[in-house]
Amino acid sequence: MNYLTIAIKNKGVGGDNSWGARVHKPYLLKKEKYHLEFLIKKEEKNGNE
């Protein structure tokens, strides 16, 4: 089984560690509206779309 997680926002990049330190101010996301679009297509076994 495969899992794919797509997140428009994520906390954790730009901190000192991964166990609770706050993200440094220059790396915080701004309070604005974000938009994300993506398309997932199945690739046929012979390589044709």
C-alpha cells in the first residue's frame, strides 16, 4: 500500500530540532491565503498516457 500526503502548510522546517522548538521567525508562514493545485495521473504499464 502507498500513501501520499499533500500539505499546503507544514510546521517543522526552520526550527532547531524536531521535538517542539518553535520555528525561527524568518521561516514562519505569513498570514495570507494560500492556494494549492495538483493533478495525479495513472501511468499506463506500457509508458503511454
